[in-house]
Amino acid sequence: MRDSQRMAVLGGVAAAIVGAAGFGAYALVGGDDGGGDDGSVSASGDGENPGPKRTGPPTAKEVRQTAEDFLDAWSGGDLKKAAKLTDDPAAARKALAGFREDAYVDKLALAPKKPAKAEVSFGVDARIAYKQQREAWSYDSALTVTRAKSGDAVVRWEPSVLHPKLKDGQTVKTGAAETAPIKAVDQSGQAITKEDHPSLTGVLADLRERYGDKTNGTPGIETRIVDAKGKDTGTTLRTLSKGEPGTLETTLDLGVQQAAEKAIADKDKASVVAVKPSSGEILAIANAPATGFNTALQGSYAPGSTMKVITGAMLMDKGLADPAKQHPCPKFFSYGGWKFQNDDKFEIKNGTFAQSFARSCNTAFISQAPELEDDSLTKEARDVFGIGLNWQVGTTTFDGRVPVQSDAQMGASLIGQGGVRMNPLNMASVSATVKSGQFKQPYLVSPELDDRKLAKAPRAMDPGTASELRELMKLTATSGTAAKPMAGSSGDFGAKTGSAEVGGQKKPNAWFTAYNGDIAAAAVVPNSGHGGEFAGPVVREVLDAG
């Protein structure tokens, strides 16, 4: 481990580093003047008479010398000098002082590596001294040398110089954590960790911040990243003492979670969510890549033809469509100045609405736009399916958006394009609403733990519409665009495919949403192709695990 290796340079061995590289370990208690000069500091000076003001990118010599001077001053405790070697002395000095005083770093050794153009990576060996505890802390960081207006070569100041995980407005703090660590468990009490389930890393961190103080755990001593207001961001950099984790029950089902992770393991980018229609409990959340932005819960994509589930409900509610009755599905339909068409320009002559739904006929839906108000789809999505309400899931989510639009954009929204935006959580909830006949807000942690009020849709789905939607999704899953991935399914099941066109992409985003029994799931596989081919198998694998 780098901690044990690098700590060898601290203390008595520090002199060897000073001699070899010009950097050493210094006690950082006391004042920060460190013998620094009160005048301006120029890292570009090399003992020669000053020439004309320098311009252009820093030279290799300037990069090396500036980095060495800055790191030497910082590690030596001369924070004033180190700050003056940056392009923002005030911010740099405050941050460097905070690193010592708030993070309790009392010893520091910095080892630069060979510059890569203007960037210089360096190793950090620090010691955190908090009350009676002493902890070694080693990591790698980097700085960039730039040309100041004065002509001097200086370090471009940014928080990531202190630590690569720091962002603007963030600092490092050591002390008792605001919340206790948690031991998250699934419905059966099995532990769920970020090591075993990387897709849940961000969610677990968020759950700790929200519910750590509502468990029976005790906080530990940690070095953590905090925001400008001093509030924990959920990122722990070093743990001095772990504290006692408190158990937090979640709605996840470990078997379904593992199936969801496995279903997207071979994909560069994909997300899937599973929910329980009878209750709204979230059973699984998975993303590829596993770390990074949580598209499954927070993504904002055009859902393509999976939106036709909501549009279909609206048309049937308004008497504009009936599964058994004839319904137009021409090759083209113009509305609002746009000419819409079906995939491969197919048409269904003298067909029913059920056939149009199962084959995902765009024009069958857009042809009804002249009969609609601009806010018709918005109201249906919100009032029946809960889309756009303020969901209280227990973790951060994007709850869908179906804006009021007009003309061509309104027509496009009927088939999940235009300004409509969803993620797998939203679309899994749509299928769950069809299955149960009523919107039940998805949640990850019981609202009883913190008295959250779950969102409620203003009205339940019309029973007749719910029954007809289930028939339409069943037909789609048995003989329509979703038939291949749903082949062999039994019981009460239904599905809908979607392929959302995105400007600048060669291929559409593949979507699929479905239910089978008391489990509903939805997936998106960006820039891949048709929903049934690329997202369908993901959802099917998850449904089979429920």
C-alpha cells in the first residue's frame, strides 16, 4: 500500500528527500510565513537580468521550476510564498491554510514527477493529527503551470491541486462525521455494499447522508470533502476511526439487483431499474459504467416510443382511440409544419389501434394531435402517471418532464420526442402504474423512517383504460415489437419498445419497459439501436429474477 511505503519518508527520513528532490516533510504548526518574502515572487527568475515580459505558454524549464518552487514552499509551511506562486494568491492561501488547520495535516512531503507539458503530477505523503489520533495519508495529485498577465509562470490555482477529488467551493475537513456509517441491507436483511455493487456507490453515500443519524450507529472520525457551507458532500478521503455502522433497511432485492447488474455488464453504457407495482418499492438500480452519473435515477432522456403508453392512455381516456376499432396509420402525417413518418415508412391499411400500438406506429398517435390541447399530454402524464410530481424516493432522482408544447413539438412529444424527458426509474414506474392501475410513487427507503410524504397522482387511471392498456402491452409483448425479448413469458405480462432519435448520434437510444407479475422494469441503452433488440433483453433478464 502507498500509505505504508510513503510514510517512510516522514520524520527522520525526510532529509533524504530534501537532498534528492528538494522537497521535505515539515511540521506545519505555527505561523505560515516560514521566512517568506513579503514582496512579489516570480518563479520564472533564474538569476539573470530580467528581460522583456514573457508571453506564450510556459517553457519546460519554467514548468519544472515553478512546480518545484510551489511544492517546496507548500511542503515547507511557507503558505504565503506558495500562494504567491499561483494565479489566485488569496484563494490559494486560504485553501492551503485550511488544509493544515481544518484537515489537521501536520506533516507533509511532496514528490514531483516528470512534467507532461504544462502539467506536473506529484505524490502527497501527509500525516493527519487529530486530537490523539495520527494517521498516514498518501495520494497523487497534479498542478498546471500557466502564464500570468505579468509574464511570470505561475500555478493555475484550483481546489484539485490539494486533492484531485475537490471541486470548486469544496474543502477538506477532519473531525467527527456528521452522520454515522450505515450498513444498508435489502428486504431480506442481506448487506449491500459499494464494493459488491459499484452501481450503488453514489446511492449508498446519499443514503448515509440522509439517514445515518436515524440509525443506531455512531459517527467515526474522518477526513471528508465538505462544501462551501461546511456540509459533508458524502465523500470520505480517509477514515481515522470507523465508528459503528447503523443498519438501514432498503427496498432493494439482492437477487434482482444482481440480475440487473449482470444484464448490463457487457455494455459500455446502459441503465436499468426495477420496481414493485403493488407497492412502489424499488427492487434494483444498475448503471454501466458502474460509477459516475446515476442515469438510472437521475438521467434525462427522450423516451421514444415507450411514451406511447402514456399517450395511448390519454387517447383512450378522451375517446380518440379504441383498441378494437379502426385507426389511421399512414406512412406520413404532417402537423405543425413537420412531416412525421414511421420506421421504414410502413403503414397499416384499415388497421386497428391495437395493431398500431403493437407495431409502434408513430402516425397513429400524431394523427390525433389536431384533436388535442397543448397541455393534454402534460396533464395525463402528471395526473395519472405521476410524472413531474415531486417524488420523495429517499435518494436524489429526476422525476420526469412532459412540458406543455405546441405545434410540431407537441406532435413529437406524443411519441416521446420533443421536450419529453425520462429515465429508467420513470419508465419502470409507468409500466408499474399500468399493471396496478394506479400510480404508486417509487421509493427506496420506507417513508415511515423520516415521515416523508410520497407523491400522489391527482386521479387514478380509469379502470377501463387500465384494462385496455394491459391488453395493448400484452399484444405488443406477444406479437408486436417486444415479442422477441419477451418470448416464453407466462402469466400477466406486457411490454413496450422505444427508439429515441438524438441529434449527433449515429444510432438511436434503445428503450424498453415491461412488467410481469409484481415486477416492472425499464432500461435504456444509449446510442445502440432498436429498443427490442438492445434494451429488451436487459429488462427480460431483470423480470425473470423477480
